[in-house]
Amino acid sequence: METHAPSLHMSLSTGFLSGSGIEEVSRKIADLPGLFADEPARARMAPDTLVYRVQAFQPVPDGTPGGLYWGTTVIQPGQVGDEYFMTKGHFHKLADRSEYYIAASGEGALILMDTERRARWEPMTPGSVHYIPGHTAHRVANTGREPLSFFACWPADAGHDYDTIARHGFSARLLCVDGRPALVEEK
């Protein structure tokens, strides 16, 4: 029987992916206008400040039914005003598609919002596993002092709907209140 070396390797401590076919996107503070509530504070920050990096391994073409993708996100520690550094957040284009997140290192919060705009959050700590049901927008914030890394697995046909969040936002924001994360409803 012939054996083949895997085309993907992952550091379980840092989340770093290596191998062939890995795509990477970095988001700096300059790339995120309108994401944070305190836009003047964001605009005053160094534009090249790294907020987060995403690596994705997509072994099948986008939209392949039954295919799975794997990725890692690393969010840097930091705040814009009272709001933690976070990802942009999205629904899935095929709204019924689910996803898993597994925290590898650091401390954070998975922020979830259903189609009725009810928001909640789950703490993320090393080893915590998070199931994101379909019809649920999701984003992650780093609530700690070290980089937060987490793994994700999602269907290849799920797609990403960032536009809905860009237009309407989440119904609540995760803020640092008295030194602790608190989900505060938007007014």
C-alpha cells in the first residue's frame, strides 16, 4: 500500500498552518473602517497595526457540496476605545451551514447573533470547542493580553456573507467594562 504525506501541518500551540495550498489574509487597523464603535480612536491608531490574520486550507473548489475547509485565525491583543480587537464577523451565504471553532491559545469571546438579532457570547479558552449553528452570525474578539488563536472547520459550500454585517452590524458589542468583557446592546 502506498502512503502519502499530508499536505497540511498545524502547530497545536500557535495555530500556524504550513504546507501547500494555504491562503493567508491579514487585517490591519487601516483595513477596518466602520468596524469599531469608536471610529476616531481607530483612525488615530497606527494604520499598519495588525488586528488579525487568517490562514485557510481549501483542498476542494469553493462551493463543493460535502467538502470541508480548515483554517486558523490569530487575533492580536488590543482595543479600539473600550472595544476589543475582533474579526469582521459574518453569516454564511448558505445560511443553514454550521461551523466549529476550537480555541488553541489565549483568551477570547465568540460573539453570536441569530437572524432575530439576539446576541450572546461564549468565552474561548485553550481547548474550548464551539459549535456555531446555521442562521447565526459570528465573530471573535481577543479579551486577553496575548494573541488568541483558534481553529475553524466549515463546509466548502457555506460561503461568507460579510455584507450584511457591514451594513447592519451586530446588535451588541463586546466592551471592556470595569476590566471585564461585557456584551452591551447597541442603541
